[in-house]
Amino acid sequence: MIQLTQRPRRNRKSATIRNLVQENSLSVNDFIYPLFLIDGKNKKSEVQSMPGIYRYSLDLLLKEIEICMNLGIQAFDVFPNIAEKLKDKTASESLNKRGLYLTALREIKKRFPEAAIMTDVAMDPYSSDGHDGYVKNGEILNDKTLDILAKMAVAQADAGADIIGPSDMMDGRVGYIREQLDVNGFTNVSIMSYTAKYASAFYGPFRDALNSAPKMGDKKTYQMNPANSLEALTEAELDTIEGADFLMVKPALSYLDVIKLLKDNSTLPIAAYNVSGEYAMVKAAAAKGWIDGDRVRDEILLSIKRAGASVILSYFAKEFAISRK
Ligand code: PBG
């Protein structure tokens, strides 16, 4: 007879015991659901590389939000697909109060005052260069960009945004945006900083969705090098000093160590963006019958939570909510 004092399998012997000792779990409350907005009426077009994810015109987007709210999802991150002819060097369309995005934000907030609406602050959807910052002679100018971003953030706050999401990775933008929000009376508008946003190949399907890929070069002079993690701590420290309310890591799955690193070194809530390419990979493999898509989805989302993210931005949010009904 073998005498073992410790038998960890005892805590796995039945579903009931497993449930008792389960350390982490997911709830619809953990999610922010990203949504793509297009111009027009009664329009819905699927993002080819993201099966199940659509670009909606405002009327249909409102319906989609209502469906999601009924499923228990209460937070949304809205991204606009801007017509090529409206793009310019300074992203001026981002300040157009009668433009697609600000009109939609006002309408969404009016219809769903209890929802939390997050917005994206970066120049790329409106920039004729397809970059997150102002481009001069091939260079992304940091300080000139700050001014544009802060005006964009104030315009979005004015339209009803609850959470501003600077996704641009310019230096000093959180502090600059915080100051401009405050002097304009938006002290209650939160900032979820894209703290550690990596120069990643996982954003490909998103850029298809918005037609927002850079026209030249790449984003490596502002987004982080995937080889680095210490830099994430520097960014986290700066964002915290500058007034961020949440720190985000993006992408999520290949950066679980960075999520954990920030979690262990900050008292702020940590968010993670389970990005478009991460969604696309699961969908593609599931469509081929190579993996069980639903189980892989739940396992990935749980791993992000376990790593330390209390907020998860994910294209899976809606189907996760449906699976829990
Ligand atoms: C734009 C932005 C990007 C994403 C969110 N905001 C793309 C990029 O930086 O090129 C990517 C989201 C995703 O892939 O799901 N600044």
C-alpha cells in the first residue's frame, strides 16, 4: 500500500468539489464588447476575417446594443469606419460634431444611459496616413499629436463617452488628455489607457474592419516591441502618475505574462484586449473542425482573467453571454 499524505486529485474528484476549489471564473460583468460602426442606414456587413462580427450602421448598432444589454453585457467600445474621402493629415473628421462617430455616441448614450460607453482615441481611423499620430516626413510627431488627441477626447466626452481609451501610445498623452478633460468639466470621464500596447501582427483583421492600416511603414516607433516586458512597467508607472483609471495590456493571449506583471505591480484595475487576430485564429480553426471553438474560447478568456485582468475587451463577449444564458 502506498502512503501519500497529499493527494491533490481529492480536490478534483467531483464537479461539486471542483466548483468549491475553483479560483477564477468569468462573468458577463467582466466584458467590454467592441463594436464597429459604419455610415448609412440599415447596413450590416460581416468582417471577412472575423466571422460573426459585423460593421453596423447606427440604427442597427442600437439594436445590437439592445440585444447585448438583454444578455447582460453593459460596456461597449465603439470604433468608427470613416470614409476615405474624409481622412486627412490632422484627423479633423474626429472633431466633426455632425460626423458619424460623435453623432452615434450621443445617440447611444441617449438610448442607453446606463451602459458604459468606451471610445477610442487615436488618429488612425481618420488619418490619411493611417497612423495613430501626426506624420511629418515619415516621422510620427509626438507632441503635435497630443493636442489632436486631447481635442478628440474632449469631443468624445462631450458626446457622452464614459471611458476614453487612448490607443495611440504617444508619450504623455494620458496626462495631457486628463488635464484637458478636467479643464473642460469632464472630471467624471474615465481613462482606460492602452498602457502596454505592442506592435503586433494580431491587429490585422481589425485594420480590415476599419480599413485603417498604415499607408507606409509600421507602428514600431510608438507601439512596444513584443520582446520586452520591463518597458510595460515604465509605461504603467507613467500612466498611473498621469491619472489613468485602468491599465490595459494588448494583445492579451501572447502577453499573459505582461498582464500578470502589471497586476503584481499596480493597485489599478488591469484590462486586457483579446484582439481581432486572436478571435480570428479560434474561429478559423473551429470552422475547420480542428478545435472545439466554444471550449477554446472559454479557456482563453479564463486564462486572461487568471493572469490578472479584471476587465476583458473581447469580440467573444456576445457569444460568451449567450453561452451563459
Ligand atoms: C487603433 C487601434 C487598433 C486596435 C484598437 N485600436 C489597431 C492598431 O493599433 O493598429 C486593434 C484592435 C484589434 O486588433 O482587435 N489605434
